[in-house]
Amino acid sequence: MWILFLDADGTVKSHQKIRDRGGGVGGVLAFTEFFGWSVGSLGDLDGDDVGDLAVGAIKDDDGGPGTNQTRGAVWGLFLNTNGTVKSHQKISDTQGGFNGTLESGDQFGWAIASLGDLDDDEVSDIGVGEVGDDGE
């Protein structure tokens, strides 16, 4: 996934790539997870005056019984001003405090949308799509 720093005319003045071996995530991403499938704004979630991102990884297999048992995940990326990752929080079937039911093939993280502060706790909330959910 790329962070693009834009000029006022919409052209790219600089960029930063975030991936498994660069940009500050630190080798915890597998290329097979489709990290970057979706991206949404978190606003400034950690209060450091730098915008933060939610990034979908629809083929993440946390909680699945084996490989190719993809349930999906969303990564909260807390960014530095240069677009590198200062820290991160993964939300999946096994991490990040999410206790909803994810099943193999759900592809949690297919879409991400910023919802503002729905519950009035002064923290941004997000909507997360899962295209493979069979309703069970």
C-alpha cells in the first residue's frame, strides 16, 4: 500500500510504501493476505496530530483451521508525518478485542469506511465490510 503526498494540483510530490518489509510494519504481513485491499481514515486516533489509517487484509487467516481458511483482518496504522508506521493494531478473529463471529471465507476488511464518532466517546469509529459472510 502507498501513502501519496500530493501537491495542490493533485500530482504526487512524494510517497511512502508500507509493506511486510518496509514502512515500519516490521515483517508481520504475509504477501498472501491482500494487505491494502481497502483503506479508510481513522482521523487522528492516537491524538498526535497525524492522521491514521485502517487497512484491510481480506485473506488473513487468524482463527482459521489452516491455510486458505481466510477470515480477514483490519490493521490500524498509527502514522508518522513521513508516512511510515509508528505503531499498529491488528483487528481479527484472534486480536484487537473484536468478539464478533468471523468464519472462513468471510473476508473481513473488504471495505472500510470512517463513521466519525458514533458512540460519543471522542474516538473515531469505522464500518468494516465482509463480502463472504454467509449469514451464519
